[in-house]
Amino acid sequence: MTASHAGATHVCPHCHETILKSAAVCPACKHMLRFESSASDVAAPAALTPLRVEGSFRHPADSDAWEYSIVLTIRNERGEEIARRLVGVGAIQPGDRRSFTLCVEMNPVDDKRTR
């Protein structure tokens, strides 16, 4: 792996989302980015999931269609907005249901990679 700093990013060649350079699999499109071959890569700890929120809503059958926007906002420790992204938009018809999952995955940084 080439040397880089923690949090370094690049663009996935498949889906064009900005992802971490350390990712072997794109978290957005799930395409394989590189194959890990060394023993230290195989023994890497699994991602931690300190936050996972799941929810759903059902549109009442007795009303008109609804539109929705999913907006994700990230703030630092001072409450300052550091990122805001429109994740998705859509419409839901009467009687339909939508489910959503927000998952934050964290991986330890390999000290050898950041030198």
C-alpha cells in the first residue's frame, strides 16, 4: 500500500463517490478496489460500528403521494457543519413503505501506512 495520511480520500473508479484510500471495497457500490495479499492485511481488525440507526415509515393509504429528501449532516465537536450531503430523493405512494439505515463504520489506521 502506498504511504498516505489517515483520512486520505480518492474517487471510486466504479461509482465516482469519494471514499477512503484505505478501502479495499467501495462502501458505496461494493466493488472490489484491490485484493489484499499480505498476512498483515488478512489479519486486519474488522470495522467497528459505533452508530447504526434503522427506521421506516409507511405512507397512510388515505392521502396523496409524498416526496422525501434524505439529508446527511456531519458536525465537529464544536457543532460546526463540516459536511452536508443530499443522499437521496424519491416519492412514496399511499400504502407504500420505505426503510432506511444509517451506519457509521470506523477502521483503525495502520501506523505503517501513515509514515
